[in-house]
Amino acid sequence: MSFDSIKTFRKARNEALEFIQSKTNLRPNYMLILGTGLGQLADEMTIETEIPYDEIPHFPVSTVESHAGKLLFGTLGGKEVVAMQGRFHYYEGYSMQQIVFPVRVLKANGADTLFVSNACGGMNPHFRRGDIMLITDHINLLGDNPLIGPNDEELGPRFPDMSDPYTERFREIAQNVALENAIPMHQGVYVAVSGPMLETKAEYRFLRLIGADVVGMSTIPEVTSAVHMGMDVLGISVITDECFPDALEPVNIDDILDAAAMAEPKMTKVIIGVLEKL
């Protein structure tokens, strides 16, 4: 469905919400989006209800390899959570409204905090394949965002402030968890581009020049929507390839998934640790 009006969106949201609430009584405060190769965090959950995306009215369906396409309700780190095991990308042909639709539905279901993860290319020369990075800020080069069009005042203001999209209090907790567990975790700026092709050497140089530490093809739409609705946000990137222009080598999806598997235990420990401290 294309959400070409506030009325159309609200109808679709309510139908999706009604279906989800017919499957589970849980109303978790915490929502997780698991990125490329990062769906195994779900193995740490005690799952109460599992709902395939294709059963939920108006939900998009994951088309990307390694995205399972399931909504999982359960507990993690002693908290009730809902996890998206797989997300949607602009390059798949989905509109921004479709990409953020699950965030808006799950906010209506009770979520007030978003944990978002992604696989990305590391451009900072101090970063290495298999490292993790706490997102402190972002740059949107997708050429679009989910707030363009009529503003639904029920969701949030016409001009939301984005001066601190990744909640400082949550970042501090995540840093402490990493220190307590001796997990090296960088901090930096995430830039999103449309993809699906990886960048040229000149593009990597440009992105580094404008202040980005890592580059990916997701995350910012969901974060923008969450901030618009007043949610707290914590973002962690997993660095799956090294994007240094003077030493650039071709990568493939298998290499990316292998690197994500290397880094996932570190990211998982941080997220669980944050949940335990909240």
C-alpha cells in the first residue's frame, strides 16, 4: 500500500496493529531492528510470539538475503522487547513511508525506545573489519526522508529537532557496558547512501571528507521516524568491510556476512547489557 494521505496511513497502521495485538498480549517498550547478518541476536531472546512479515497487513516483505523477515516478541536482558529480524531498504524499491511503517506501528503498540543495528563499510582508518561502532550522529545522503509530505500531528511535529538523534543517556550506558566487558567499541558518524552498489574510491574519499566514519544503506529513515515520534534511540554499526580508497579490494555478500558473524557477539553483549541497566 502507498500511504498517500494521513487517512490512508492511519487506516493501514490500525489494521496492522490490530492484527499484531490479536497474536500477542505483549506491549514492549523496547524495539530492536536487526540489520544485515545480525539476525542471530534473536537467538538470545526468549521468544513468546513470532509473526512473519508477510502475514501482517500492509507490512513490506524483506527481499534481501540474510533478512529473515519476522517480527519477534519476547524477552531479552530481562526486558520485554520486539525485534525486527530483517529490515527494508530504499534500494529494494520501497518508499520511505513503507520503510518506517513498522516503527510507527510498533510505537503505537507501546515501544518508546529503538535499538537499531546495521552492517556498514568502515572508512575511518582506525576501524577494522569485525569492529563495532556506537553511532553518535548521522548524515542522510539517501535523497529522501520519511517526513516529506503531509505531517500527521498525532505522530510528531512538522519540524522535529535532530540535534541529538542518538540519545546521549543511552550512549553513555552503552559505553559503560562495553568498558565493563572489555569490548572495544568505536564511536562515530554514520552516513547513508541509496545503494545497492558499493561506493567508488572517489565516493569513499568524498564521504570521509564530509565527516563520516562508516557508510551504509539503511538506519536513518527508521531513526528519523523514531525521533519524530519522541522515541529514544541507540544505534550500533558492525563494520563488515574496510573502505580505504588507496587499498580498496572487491567485496561480496559472503564476506560481509562473515564479518557480521565475527562482530555480532560483541554487539549482542552491549545491547543485552544496556537493556539490563535500564
